[in-house]
Amino acid sequence: MAPWLPRASSQLARRAARRLLSGPPPPPSSSQHRHCPPSAPWLLGSMPPVLGASPAAAAGDRRGFCSVRRFTGESSAAAAAAAVEEPENGLVAGDDHQMAVDFPGGKVSFVAEMNFLPESQKERINCYRVLDDDGRTISGSRFQEVSKELALKMYSEMVTLQVMDTIFFEAQRQGRISFYLTSHGEEAINIASAAALTIDDIVLPQYREPGVLLWRGFTLQEFANQCFGNKLDYGKGRQMPIHYGSNRLNYFTVSSPIATQLPHAVGAAYSLKMDKKDACTITYFGDGGTSEGDFHAALNFAAVMEAPVIFFCRNNGWAISTPTSEQFRSDGAVIRGQAYGMRSIRVDGNDALAVYSAVHAAREMAVKEGRPILVEALTYRVGHHSTSDDSTKYRPVDEIEHWRTARDPISRYRKWVQGNGWWNDEDESELRNNVRQELLKAIQVAERMPKPPLAELFTDVYDEIPSNLREQERLLRDTIKKHPADYPADVHV
């Protein structure tokens, strides 16, 4: 037996005797702490009933011990008398002679048997789904209803995103832009999650969420201006292609470092909470981002501060060339949310209705209850990681083809929309042709548009440009004059 057990038992007995002599304790004050129910007995769980105890206590009510230090408004004498009731070390006797201690965060029971938590559960956490592979709603599935108008807009934007990715990818291969990456296979994640948000919600993306910006109203011309870095590009040509951003659409500018946007999202969410805004933030990241320290810091920060933020993990199986089997041993990302104390859900990322319903519910909880939510979407990156990557070097071609055809989120959602009588082949052909023509025209306009002036390289950092930057600008201009053939002719000096 542990040496402190006899001492604890004798202390409990002495306190029981003192209560017999002094009579029942005074009733708690009206300012009792919320964790201390008014009807909580003063008797410790395993002690026999004492004279003057309440009927509930005499019947063996063991709802727990409430520290008297949580009461306020008592006189100093009453507080001093009540303090006698506090057990040393916070120890509380439980059923079957077990002991419990009131550690920070709640009571913890002691057991005599040594048990380590298993490294993983026997079964993987379930994945929420609404549509089967043939686009039929699963019997008994519960999901957020969508109107015909909303359903058709979601489908149209998914197709638009697919066409845009295909054409911009080809433009990079032609040498017309320097870089691009696609969202092939992840169109449902982009559009369906965006549809479940409001324009007041703040988006902190990674780099595979242009569909979220597309849904919010970013035009194909604006996408083209950014990729070509002309003078109409909001980043003034100082960012690489696909680093979109829009202040008016509450979409933070994309940056390449992995997971750095996660702590920023928590800070932005907490500011919304402080200002009592009816909005939340949402931040997107891939499974590779969960290996970064920023991921863990952000989740803990959000859970402790109860920030209204949605963490949306695109678990597409690959962090560039590293499979998830070499990325972590846990059951994906969803289990990590629970470890940090937040509600989490795993959803089929290739099911537009499931993604929409999950994010719709997550936003409701984040905003109304002021809490963070983690959503893990299981999907697959059909395209290469970027135009700098050849995914066939590390993934089987037949695996890619299976996900491109049998598990395509656009085809599955189209079957559901068409099954409702809202779509047909003529609508499909017209939509794809119109998007293609609009995008090709946008590219032609963006190519002809002049580049930003050279002076823009040195602006927007300081209110007044410091002398060292002015000197750098002078040296650059002198170098261009000496070697004009080494610099683009369309850059206005």
C-alpha cells in the first residue's frame, strides 16, 4: 500500500468527527462556482453517512467533492471553517477503494493495474459520406439540403475550376507562364467547402484552393492577371504564379512555406471573437502540413483560446513524393484534433454533398459556440504536385488513373445533379465551351497587358522609402542600361 493511503484515511476520519461535533455545514452562498452544484454533498465519496447529512448524502450520493476555495462571498470565519473540509493533496476516495485526484483539467482516478494506451485504435475512424460512387444518396444519410440553384452553381464552379487548371497547366508547358499547380481530384473540397461559408468568413489558404477564391467572385481575368504578373495583378508581379490574394474577398495571399498560415488563422479567429463578429476563419493545409510545428502550435492555441476557426486538412495521400505511411503513424489528421481537445470529423473529400454538409455544420459550431473544429477530407491528388513535379516517378500510373476515373468528384456529383433532372449533356457541353472561350480570351488580354513598372519593386514596405532601397533602385537601373539585352523588354524602366 502506498505510504500516503493510511494517512489520508486517518485525516478523513478526523474530519468526519469534527463535522459530527460542529453539525451540518452552512449552505453555500449564491455566488457558488459553476462547477460546484448546489446539491453536491459535503461528504467524501466513501465515507459513511453522518448525523445531519442530507438524504441524498445518506443514500450514498457521490457526485464528487467540490473545493470550498471555489466559493466566494463567505465571511472569513466561515471560509476558515469550511477550509477544514478540503482534503490534503486534493485526494478523493472513490468506489472500490480507488483514489482520485483533482488535477488541473478535472479529476483523474487511480488504478492499481498498469496499462499503457495503445499506439492506435483497432479500427480506423469512420469517414462521413453522403453520395456513393454512382452519385446516389446513401440510405439513411443525413446532410444539409441544397437548393437547385445552389447545386447547379456548385457544379458549374467545379467544372470551371477543372477547365481553368487544364488550360493554365498547358500554358505553363508552352512557356507562357513560369509555374502552375492544379486541383485535379480535389474540386469538391474547393467548391463545396467555400459554398458552406459566408463572405465575412476569413480564408487563409495553402496553395491548392483557388476554387474557394473562384466561388467568392474572383474572375478568370483576375486569375490570368496574377499568373502572368502584369500591372493589373494585385501583387504587382512580385509573387510567383498561383499566389493569389484578395482583400475584398477576405482571402489572404498564398505563400509557399508550409503551415505558416495556421497560427495566423487562429489569431484572426480570436480577433473576430473579441470583436463579437458573426464569422469564423478557415485555413486549408495538406497532410504534409501536419508534420510542421506550426500545425501543433496552432491547434493547441485554438483549443485553449476557444477560437472560432476551422482547420481543413486535405489528406490526399501524398506530401509531394512522401506518402502518408512515411509521414505519420497516427490515424490520419482527425485523431490529432481530439488529442488537442477539439471536435473533429473525417469526411469523404470526393463527395461534394458530404464536404458541404460537414463544413456547414463546422461553421455553425465555430461561430455559435466559439470553438475550433478540425475537418479531415480524404481525397487524392490526381495531378502532379506542380509543374515542377512528375508524380509517375513515385506513384503507380494505374493508381492515378483509378482515382481520375472511378473516384472523380465531378463525375459523381454530376450524376446526382443529373439524377434530380437539373442537368443534361447539352448543358455540360455549353458550360465547358463557354468557360474555355472566356479563359482563352482572359489569357490573351493578360499577355498583352504591360508589366508593373520597375519602381514597384521597392514600394509597399515602408511609408517612406529608406535610403538603402533608393540606392538599390539606382544601381538596378544603371545595370539595366548597361546590359539591356539581359532584361525583359516589356518592363517599364
